[in-house]
Amino acid sequence: MSSSSRISAKLLERQLEGGHMSRRDFMKFCAIVATAIGMDASFGPTVAAALETKKRPSVIYMHGAECTGCTEAILRAVDPYVDVLIMEVISMDYCETIMAAAGHSANEALEKAMANPEGYYCTIEGAIPTRDGGLWGQVGGETMLSLFSRVAGKAKGVIAMGTCASYGGIQAAAPNPSHAVSVGEALAPLGISPINISGCPPNPINYIGTVVHLLTKGMPELDDVGRPKLFFGSTVHDKCPRRKHFDAGEFAPSFESKQAREGWCLHLLGCRGPYTYNNCPTAQFNQTNWPVRAGAPCIGCSEPGFWDLLAPFNRDVRMKGE
Amino acid sequence: MADKNYTGHITVDPLTRIEGHLKIDVEVKNGVIANAWSSTQLFRGLELIVLGRPPEDVHNYVQRACGVCTTSHALVSIRAVEDAMKFKAPPAAELVRLLILSTLDVHDHLVHFYHLHALDFFDMASAIKADPVAAAKQAAQVSGREVQPGDYYMVQARLKKFVDSGQLGWLTNAFFLGGHPSYRLTPEENLILASNYLEGLRVQLKLARAMAIFSGKNPHAQTMRVGGVTCYESLRPERLAEFRALYEECRTFINHNYVGDLTILGRRYPEAASYGRTSNFLDFSDFYDPETGKNPFIRGGIMWKRDLKHTEEFDPAQLQEHVTRGWYKDSPPKHPYEGVTDPAYSGYDPNGKYSWAKAPRYKGEPMETGPLARRALAYARGEKETVERLNAWLSACNLKPENLFSTMGRTASRMVEAVVLMNRIEGWLNDLADRAKHPDVELNKPWKMPDKAKGVGYCAVTRGGLSHWIRIEGGKTANYQMVVPSTWNLGPRCAAGKLSPVEESLVGVPVADPDRPVEILRTVHSFDPCIACAVHVINAGKEKSFKVL
């Protein structure tokens, strides 16, 4: 038996007083997120104080016509880790992908969360099918259109997570068989205008940073397609490390070329970076990479209608439509 | 109130902790399921959206079928197009693809077990009552990895603070809260699982990070393309070292914690190793030698009637898709090259059409696909590592080989597959590192799109055999059909009225508490449903209840 096995429970309990294992993670996250939402890192404790209210703010996370890639992206978050997010920062009161309850117990959890007198924030991942009055997309016998209107209608804030929720996404690409529309378009009659966190998937920091902004500083400033300027204020091209090759006119002519191997600009191979507003080059994915670094041209996945407007991919924009 | 002799109907909708949306209907007689209907309610129409687009672009679109098995749809699409072009990518590119696919598979198995399935077996709240010293001792015994009781105290303190807050978040209304007759782990075992659930959340993102070194990002890889892969930068020694460090850290968790937890479950839930059976099995070969294109590491094939003594080779000509019980215009069963996707929603009718899924059949029979199919084939063929690992698990749990064909056997097969694949990754990584030393290592080759051709891509992905079928005309996509694992496993009945694998597996499953039917979740989750394009289309408004008792 190792020596630590003999440590008494009492001693450990004393060590835990005043905090828990994730305290350090939590404070680190607060400092990082303070920076992400445009404050100095020294405001970390201020963010922490705002988040450490007696009750964790309630979040209801709905899934529409989507692929769950956005939820998976949130699982990849490190600031904070997702366990810290759902145990210490927010209360994830409904999310079909991870929730323990199923069937009517899940539906009761939703109704309970919606009856919370302190209110809740609503996130919607996925587009909303409207064909045949919405019958092509239902949850538990209710159309998504009706259910999401009910949930979002009472929310303190609505976030459209991912390009499908923001702009319709893949299922809205021509010929849009299910007549899928964005959250903003579907819920406009209710006067709901969501914050769009686009991307396929979005970088998790853009979602979590927006949630924290809402909780601490209120509504972030949005661009003309509903995205927080904090994260979507410049193009991928603006911040691209390969920009120096673009400026020098150094373009890789093919994927098998020596120039592609040496990391030259991918513009002639169809990079949509100049037309795409997102923070991929600086935020990075999975803390280690992003498509252009890995030699893959940007496909413009955070732009409205990119599946039709920016396709065909991987070829020079001047050849588009050929 | 728990009624273990219940007779009547149970509907679980939404069936949560899956990708996409699924409705399960069962008829129960004296506490045992007598009939079942699986309604996978999916229609986003990706097969229609890609028509007319350049075949080399299609992988971008179909990858968005699913953000969980994400990259597998991209890879299988690239394989279909390269098959149509009679093109073979350079060996180093094939190796990068193998590394992407294998890390995806292991990652997906890990997240499925811990974060989508394990709450069917362990009680997070009960972990607070455990003796951490006893739990650490038991964890070390089953996992072969030393655990500090202090770590368990920390987990307990955190769980206690969470539960005491009164805000149960994603655990609200969990079936185990307040006790459930079908949850049988001790508090110490619950603590071991709870701790691994939380640690697993941190491990999975490292495995995804390892994959992103080659894929640019995860989910939704962007480096794979028709012709090869784009990621020259990933071949630098420091990038390969970064991958290796992440890989080794995750391998320890897979080889110890994941293995140990399946021993705990197998011992406590022997009845789950006798129910949940299906009859026939199919999967595809994959992970071919990147140089020769031969000798697949995963060998596909066919097994009939759970016969561990005989396996057959897969014959693509025997594949057909039925639409009789799906929301499509009626047509005779068709081979995927001739497949038609003509949606026509007509409401939920268990005696007629009741699902958006088509029903794939092989020689007219329903076939289970996925980790159990692949491990059963490997076991029957005497593949050493699979035989040893499965026998070790069976003997630790006092079970027999026939118990593999069950809910618990399916879940254990997934664990064994994660271990076997994880251990194989190192060899592929070493091979790539050797090739990367050559400054001219090729990752792409030029190609020419044919004017008219057809091709198929097969992939042994996380949830089973995946195939995409393309017909090219005028250099554009003229027909595209995706035959996905979850339509094999979770589709509806076929034209002959034969039950799909999940429907067959539910028959005979006992339900201890019809109000909290955790045994249904256990069995359905054991297939790791990934309904992808699912958009819960059900009951054109006439039936309001989520559950009819």
C-alpha cells in the first residue's frame, strides 16, 4: 500500500476546505476568458465573482437539424474543460446528447428548466426544417419550429450555435429538400434575434466566450450577420501566417507541388480566407492546429450560404462554376 | 411505481445520449419485451444535395452527415471517388488517413462508453457514499493501474458540492436518482466509474487533439482530399513527437481504466450478457497495408446464426435496400448503385411506414454491424489479440463465448476493439515517421476525373460497416447513396417483415420499472446509435404523449 493511501480522510477534507480540485482550472479559465472577451487578464477574479453566484445560470441546449459536431466541439474545450463548465460554471439543464434522463423524464426536465423563476439561456444547434409546416422536424410529437419557439421565446438570451443554426447550413444547401432555415429566420416572427456563433463547427472558445460575455457584460457587439465582432471581427486572411506569401505573390500551384510542401499561400488552390470572418488562425482548433496550417484551404465555413456561394472548393475562385 | 410484471406499451422519445434522434416503441408482456419498433427519424437529404456537384467536393458535404463519426464519411466518400477513378493515393497519404481514422475510432469508442452509455450502469450520486480507500484498492485490482485514494476524495468532494447545490444539470431526472432496482454497483464501483467518466472527458480531448495534428481540426477533418492529404506540416519531427506523447497518455487510460470498468460491469450485470442478442453479422475490411493495399488489419466478412466456427467473405452483389417500411415512395428492393431517394412522409404507423431509415439487407437478411460483428469475426478466425482480450474479459466475468452475443458482449467488444486498434496505432506512426524522413515524401498525386464511372468506398468505422456509392456522369455526381451502420442496426423492418437488429435484440429484454426503463437504454445504447441526419419526424400530431402506459 502506498503512503498516500494512509492519508486520513480528515486531512484531505481539510485540504479541500475553501475550494475543490477544479478551483485552479476555474480561475485560469476566468483569466483566459476575460482576455477573450476584451478585458485584461487581471479581470479574471471579476469574471470569477460574476460567475460564482449562488446559483449557476441555467442553459437549455436544443438540437435541431444538425450533426452534433458543435456539441462535440464544446466537449473539446479546455477553457474551461467541459466538466468544469457543466459542474461549476453553468447548469446544463437540458441537452439530449449528454443528459442522463430519457423519454418522458427528459421532457419533464425540459419543462422544469423552463419553469425556473430565475430564467435560462437557450442555445440551439442545427437548422429548423419548415417543409409541411415543420413536420419534417419534430421532437416528441411537437415540431421543432413550435418547440424551439416555446423554449427560445422565454429565454433571457438565444445563441445559434454553428453555421446550421446561424444560416441554415448543410441541409439548407441547394435544393434544400427539408426547407431548412436558420434560427434567426424561423424565430423572427417572435422578435427573436439570436447571437450567431457560426463555423462548422465553431471554435468552442467563441461559444463559451459569448456565454460568459452574456453573463458578465451583457450583449456583445454583433456584425451585420449577427456574429460577435470579438471573434468574427477580421478575416481568416487578415491573420493568416501564410499572408506573407500572399503579399509576395508566392502561391502554391498544386497540392503535390514543392511550394505546397513549403507552406506557400493556398489562394490558387481555392482558399476562401479573404472572404471568411473568423478567428481560426489565432484561436486554433484543439489547441494545436487549424486547416490552413495543415495545408488545407479554408472553405469559408462560417459564412452564410457558403455551401453554395463559396463552392466548388479547392479551386481558384476565378474558376468557380467551371 | 416499479412494476416488474408490467404488461403494456412503452415509448422512449427522445432516446437521449445518442447522436441524432431516435424513438423506440416496445410492447411488454409480464415484464419482458415481446415486440419492438425502431424509428430513426432522419431526413436531411444529403444524398440529394450532392447531386450535380463535382465528385471531388462531395466528401466535404457528406462529412456533415455526422459530427461524431465525422471524418469517416469524408474518407469513405474519397475512397468511392478514387475507386471510380481507379486511383491509389501515395502510401504516406494512406498512412495519414489510417492514423486519422484509427484515432477517430478509439476516441469515438471512449466517448460512447463513458459519456453516452455508462450512466445506464452506474449511479453518479451513490459515489458520494463510497469509501475511497476501498475504491482505490478495487480500481487497482481490475485496471492494473495504481489509483491514489486522494484523487477519489477530490472527486467525491466535487460531486458532493455539485449535488448539494440542488442544481443537477445534465443529471436531472436520471433513472438512478432515488434508487433503481436495476442499478447494482456498490458505492465504491460507482465512484470508480464516476471518476473515469470525469477523467475520460479530459482524455478524449487529447485524443482528438492528436488527430487534429493530421486533420487540421476535430470535429470535421479538412486535410483529406481526393488525391491524398494536405498536411505536410504534420510530418515534422516535433509534430510527430506531439502526436506520440498524446497517444501514449491516452493509451494508458484505454488499456487500464476502460478495460477495468468493463470487468466491473460484466461481473455485476451477468443478465445483460444473456439478453440483447441478434443473429447475423456483417462488416467490411479496413486498415489495409498502405503500400500494397492488401492485408487489412480489420478483416470484414459475414457470420450467420452466431456460429463462431464459420465465417464467409462479403459479396457486394448481395446487398439491397428496402423502403417498404420507411417514409419513401414504394419501390422494390434495390442495389445501392440503383438506389432511389424519394422521400414521402406519411405519419407514424407501426403496421406500415414508421421510419426515415431505409432497411439494408444482405441476401435478404438483417445483419448487425459494428464492434461486436468485427470482434466475433476476429474471434472466430482465431486472431490472437482479440481472442486473448475477449477470453480475459469473459473469464474475469465468469462468462462464456456465447455471452458475447448480448448487450454486455457488444459493449465489451467495443472496449476490446479500442484496445486492439490503439495498440496498432504505434506501428503506423513509426512507419509514417520513417517515411517522413525523406524530404520528397509524397502526400498527393494528380488525378483526372472520368466523364463516366462508378465507384464504391467501404470503411469499418466506429459503429460498423459504412459504404458510399457514387455514379459519375459528365464528370459530375449523378447518383449518391450512403449505406450507414445505423441503418443496418437501427433501421425498420424490411419488405419481408423481418425485424432489424436492434428490434430483434430488444425482444426478451426484461424491464424492472416501466416508468424508468433503463434496460431499453442499455440495449439500444450498446449499438452506439448514430442517427446522423436525424430530425425527429414522428406522429403527425395525433399522438401527444411521450410515453404511453
